Amino acid sequence: MQRRFSFALLLAACFVLAAPIEGFAAASKETQLAQARPAPAGTTAAPAPAGNAAATAADTQPAIEEPIGNVANVTGTASVIRNNETTPLKVKDDIYLNDTVQTAASSSLGITFNDATSFNLKASARITIDNYVYEDGGKNNSAIFDVARGTVAFVAAAVAKTGDMKISTPTATLGIRGTTGLVEVPAGAAANNPNNVAIKLYPDPDGKVGRIEVNDRAGARLGFLTQGASGFTIRPGVGGARVAAVPLAISPQQVQRDQGFVRQVHATQSVGRQVVDEQRAFRRANPGVVRGNPPRRSGQPGQPRQNGLPGQNPTRTQPGQPARPGQPQAPGQQNQNRPGQPPQPALPNRQGSQPQRSGSPQQTTAPGPLPAGTPPSRPPQQGARPPGVPLPSGQQIAPRLPDLRQGLPRVLRPGLPGKPALPPRRGAPPKGGKPPPKEIR
């Protein structure tokens, strides 16, 4: 009986111990199944189509800027400054926003823009296209042409009739209201120079006479022209006053000469319209193909330059172009190594040489003592910088090449530095001693 009771107790204990183990095994099995169970089909991320990558890459590529005009005629030598590079101009070449076109001595250049506005530059003239916005049928067109020097004839077209067209000079700003005119900017024109800017008004090709509003650089009205063969010259103010527009007396000889300039600009407009239409048709038929001088690639094409005129929105200048008078410089355009600015970081020196910093004295101490008999270092050359004097800002010390002679063993003869020792002659007595005894046979 006692044995049966003991056996029953053992069976009960086995059942009690087996229950937690089975529960732990079942829980582990459920955990493994939960970890191995795949995610629902709706949460699986679909792979991106291959076409989206190509579209993204195409969007990140810089757009090619559209030209705003073309060269209608060239006599002699004319060039364009674009991205700080000067390129010769020829007929049908494209003109872009922010271009600076100029002529050499005894040369002329005719340019027609997309709205048919045309300019004819005489010898040694220079113009910068600071702003040009034109849309066929638009009412918010605008343009700013800066005449820096020389004689320039112009005939206005759609921009002046449907928007705002300005011509800026060193001392005056002209509001063009659909007309033909002449601007003369002598060398050194300034607010305090009596030899200053002259503005003249002439009839259009159809005989109509427009209007030129003359303002100073700050936008204050100086006068306006409404009659053919009339003009103003800018004179400096008296006692610190602002500049004034003085009526200009045009002689018959000057009128005859000016009429020749006017006929040339009218001919430029007639020929230029055909060139602009031809180039536009070519670009539409051959997208992506550039004919003539290469355009400027920019991520934001069509960004106008600032020339200090009132009413312009502050925008940054194109990279790599200097700011014009009265125009703030863009970040990163300041000249490097100016006084008060840290110099450019020095380039790494050659392998094995000591690194030198700009503005620190050059180290002349050898890495260790020289062997006996090594000749002393050569004296400094004439005009060399003495030790301890710092270098000017922006300059670097050229690394010295290691002396290959250092570390070479030398056998020196006692008392004669710098000469190699010779082996003693056979039978010769040593220096400072007695001759060896003769061998007796």
C-alpha cells in the first residue's frame, strides 16, 4: 500500500512539472511563427519605375538659356563678353541676357532683339543688356540697356510700346516711349565732368516722333524730348546740386551726320527682323541644337543684372561676372586675399618635406647634426627673405628638397677635412712614429 501511494505521488509530480514546459514550448512556437509570418501585401513598397529616375535626372540638368536677339551686321571687329570670356561676333550670332557687346576702333555692330528693338554701335562703343523680358502680346514687357561709352543709335519696338524700356548711362537714365534716338557717352563721363552725356531724338521710319524722358540716376525728372532733331546734354550741378539737362543746339552738319546713323539703325532693324525669325524657326525645328556662339548654361536662366536704377528688384549677379557701378556684389565674388581677409589655404607640400604655413617663417634648422667634414650650407642669395620675417599674405613657401648628401658615410684623413683618406704605402712609417725595424733574414 505504501508503494502504491508513493507511485501516485510521483505521477502527480510529473504532471505538475510537464504543464509549464509544454506551455513554454507552445509560446516559443507561436513566437517563431509570428516572426516568420510575412507582412501583408498592402504594406509592401512597390519598386520605383525606371522612367522616374530618368525624369529626375533630366529635371536636374541645367536648362539652356534662350537667346534674346541676334547680330544683324558687323563691320570691322566686334565682340561679346560672356562669363568673363571675350568672343568675336559675326552675323546671326545669338545675344543673351547680361551680355556685354563692344566694338573696336573703326568698327560698327548692329543688333536686333526679339521684339524688333535694334541698336547700332559706332566705333569704340559698349552696351550691356541688364534686363530683357518680352512676350508676344504681353503687357508687362521690360528692358534695360546700359550704354557705357561711345555713340549708339537705337529704334524702339514692341517692348517700349507695351511695357517699359530704359537706357541707362553714367549720369542719366532715359525712358523710351517708342521712338528713334541717339546717345553719345564720351570717355570719362561723370556727374562732375562738363564733357558729359548727350541725348537726341529723331523720327521713326514711318515719320512719327516719339518721346524720351530724361531722368538722373536716382529717378528724378530732368526733362523730356518730343520734337525731332532736338536733344539734351547733361551738365554737372552748381554748388553740389544734382545734374541738369541743358537743351542741346544741333548744327546742320551734326543733323546730317546723325541722320546717317539713324538710317543705318533703321536698316539694321529691317535686316535683323529676318535674322531673328530665321534663327527662331531653326531652334524650333532643331530643339537642343545650338548654331553660332555657345549659350550660357544656367540653372536659373533669364536673371537680370542690377545697375543701381530705382525700381529694380534686388537679384544676384551671374557667377563669375564683376558687379557694375552701384550694384552689390554677389556672395563669393569678392576679391581674394584682400587686407583683413584670411589667405587661401596652402596646398600640401611634397612628400617628405616639412609643412609650411602662409605667413610663418621658414624653418632652416636641419633635422640632425651633420657628419664631420660636411661643407657648411651656402649663404642666402641676394634679395632672399631673412629668417624670422613673415611672408606677405597669400604667398607660400616652396618646400625644400632633401639634401641627398646628408647621411652618406665619409672616410676622412686625420688633419685634412674634406679629403678621403688614402691607404698607407707599403713599408712607410706611420705618421708621428718610428720606422718599423727591418726584418733580418
